[in-house]
Amino acid sequence: MSDSQPITVIVTDNVSPKSRLAATLLCFFLGFLGIHRFYAGKIGTGIIWLLTGGLLGIGVLVDFIIILVGSFRDKQGRVISNW
């Protein structure tokens, strides 16, 4: 008789399957409509961007920089880093 204990495997994959290139292009060309936020699954803030013109352009600029740096996250909090 063996005293083996069950093995617990914890997977913490914090990388989104979304494309960073797609998010960058969507933000650059359609950022004032919030399309990049809809793409990331952030529907609520996407609607805010849509109604306010990307927070008068300031929010679009901030999002664009965050996407380029590689810190933009999807709805589940996973980093969109794969080009």
C-alpha cells in the first residue's frame, strides 16, 4: 500500500489569446469609437468611449500607449501581449 498524495497542478496563464496587433490597429483607426475596447471584451468602457469620442481623444491616446507598451488587459484581466 502506498502513501501517495494527489498531485495538484495550478496553471496561471495570464496571457490573453487576443492579438496585440489587432488591438493596436483598432485603437489607432477606430479608437474614438472604442472598438479596441469591444475587441478586448470591455463592453461597458467601450460604450463610454463610443459616446464620448474616446473621452475626447485623451482616453484613446492613453489606451494606444498602454497597448504599445504591452500592458493592456482584456475583460478577464489577462495581458494582451501576443503580436
